[in-house]
Amino acid sequence: MIFYFTGTGNSLYLAKKLGELTGDEVFSIAEIMAGKPMPACEGVVGLVFPTYAWAPPEIVLDFVEKHLVEDAKDIYFYAIASCAGSVGNLMHYLEKAAGRSLDAAFSVKSGIVAPIFHKYASSTKPFYAEDTCITCGECEWICPMRNIKVDKKPVWGNNCSMCARKKLFNEAKGQKVKVAT
């Protein structure tokens, strides 16, 4: 089985392609963390996710700690991180969260240090919806962290993975979500 987290779609593509090649089922980490039932882990378990400032996204670490720690001892456990450059010491974070070493680790290139990035560059304060927003709620549905709530306008909470989901920023039913610069 393959668990993935994706923001832009690169990791989803990798997970689906790997699932086709291996015959493994593919499951969304974001959906499981939002309450979808967790399947029983046995045999081979893979994680596919993007690299955020040389570390896994927090949701991936939380998923491993919450759902895989007990099962991780009895499975073949591997990870694939997509990145634009280097994954740095990213796999160490996963091993620490799982309480064991990975059986295999890979990075796939797709074209300041992680704690500093997460502390200072992970704010949703710059996000806003333009006046043309029609409050359709699509941004709320698209957000993998369920961090956006729509009342009169979208409002961002504090549980953002900074995925910069392309569809959210470019295609949500004419609603234009912006980042203040």
C-alpha cells in the first residue's frame, strides 16, 4: 500500500504511477488525517510526499506518528520524496517519527533550514480572496488540510501545509486567491 501527500499534484502522480506498476492501493494522507478510516498496514508500506525546506511536510510526520508507529516494526517501510533540488536529511525526520529505520529511501527531482522555514515562512496571513470571490466554497474543498473555511469570504486557519495547491490559486471557479507581497 502507498500513502501520499500532495500539494501541487507531483506526489500524487508519483504515487499513482507506482501503484499501477506494483499493484498497490494508493491512499491520501490528508483524507486519513481528516477522518477517513485507516486501512490495516501489512507487508509493504510506502510513503510518497514533497520536500518542504529539506523536511517532510508536518502532516506526513503526524501521519507516521499517529498511524504507522505500531505497524512500522512488522512491515517493509520505504519513502519517496519529490524535490526541486535536495532532500537534505529529510529521511531522518521520518525515521525519528516512525521509531525505526526505513528499509529504502528515494528522492525524485522535479525540477535556510527546515525549522526556520516552518517557523517563519508558514503563515497564512498573506492569503486573501479578491473582491471577485463568489464564495463558492471550492477552496475549502480543495485544501488538503481542511484549513480554509468560507463564510462571507474564505478564512485561513493555522493548520496550513503551504502546499500552494495550483488549483486553489488559479482555477477555483473564478475565485482568485492571492498572496500579498
